[in-house]
Amino acid sequence: MKSLLLMLSLCCFGGAAQAAVQGKEVIYEANGTTLKGYIAYDDAIKGKRPGVIVVHEWWGQNEYARKRARMLAELGYTALAVDMYGDGKVVDNPDDAGKLSGEVGKDLPMAKARFEAGMQLLMNHATVDATRIAAFGYCFGGGVVLNMARIGEDLKGVASFHGVLGTENPAKPWKVKAHVISFSGEADPMIGADKVAEFRKEMDSAGVNYRVVTYPGAKHAFSNPEADELGKKFKLPIAYDAVADKDSWAQAAVFLREVFAAK
């Protein structure tokens, strides 16, 4: 009987000590627009840790963005999936997605205000070391985080996953504070080899610490398991690539460790 009670006690205490990722919706605002984000962190970790902003695809701050935030929390960070559209808008078709992403994409001051509002919320969170913030972006979000790096946001690192590489506001010499890593598919018609070459030239000219990773055969949205279904439904040139997804995540995890360790 004593042995059984001991085993039950150990099991209970062992379970309590295991990682427990907490995720919840948070509401904030920028210039009068209500924004609905999602923050995730591991409450078994004591003390402050780096924070990572996650910027969604053009579909909006949906479950995919939240999943990535939880995955970052599992790595030991506090992650905030931000809302770049306002009121937590999520769309289910390319027409609405293109309209919303276009509105944000052509208005850099608005994008900056909404990004910074999320960044401030993350920095103020009790679990976060405000001196160590990075950002991940997917598709539309990849372009957003690259643009935030270009204008000199105080970020340790920026990772773009199949994100837009072109910009009307190229980085100026020594303006970019963040280290940058970009992941693209070589079979992505939205981000062709010419766009990758132009991006390299821009980063070199601006003196940015950056890396470009490309995957042969990978198409746009390669990191999202739902891309195959969405591609067929809307006749979009997108597809999931498990190899590229796994490798880009592994490299991004190493990238975060490196930029947060740098002095």
C-alpha cells in the first residue's frame, strides 16, 4: 500500500513539474483600432525569457499563427501572434485576403503602428525580457517582419517564411538592427530567383547580417499543412512541403538561440 501511494505521489508531482504551455487571447489597440492577439508561454519556466512576435499569413491571425506561437512557447519563449488587420479579422478566400493584406501592405505607418502595439504588449508581459525580442512572419507576415527590420525596429532577429521579399522602402545602409533569415521555395512563382537575387543585393548594400535559405521544389506556403487543400480549392500555386517545413523550423530555432545569445 505504501509503495502504491508513493508511486501515485511521484506521478502527481512529476506531472505538475512538466511543461505547461498557456495560450490566451489578448486585446490591445493601435490608433483607435482594436487588435486581437494570442499570447503563449510555458508557465513551468521561471523568470523572464525572450519574446517572439508572430505575424500571420494573409488569411489573418488564425489557428495556424496560434499554433506557431505555441510551438515557440514550447521552445522556451513567450510568443505573441499579432493582429495586423484589426478586430481579429480572419478570412477564408483569396479576394478578401488580398484586400486586407493590400491595405496593410500599402500603408507602412499603419503597419508600423500595429506591429509596435503588439511589440509593446509583448515587452510588457511579466514573463518577457524586453531587451530580447524577435519576429517570425509567414507569407504576408514574412513581408511585414522584413519591412519592420528595414525601418530599424529594435529586434534581435527576424525570420521570414515564404514571405514577400520585395519592397518599396529598401533598407538603408546600417539602418537594420536585426539579424535576418529568409526561407523561400525555389518553385515559388511569387518569389522567383530574381526576387531572391534582388533581396540579397539589398541586404548586402545595407550591411545587414542575413542569410537566405532556398528549397528546391518547394512552393509558396510550404510551411502550412493546409496549403495543399487551399491550393486545390482556390487554384493557387501553393503546397505544403514537409521537408522544407521541418528544416526551416529547425534552422529558425537555432537562429533564435544565436541572436538572443549575442551581445
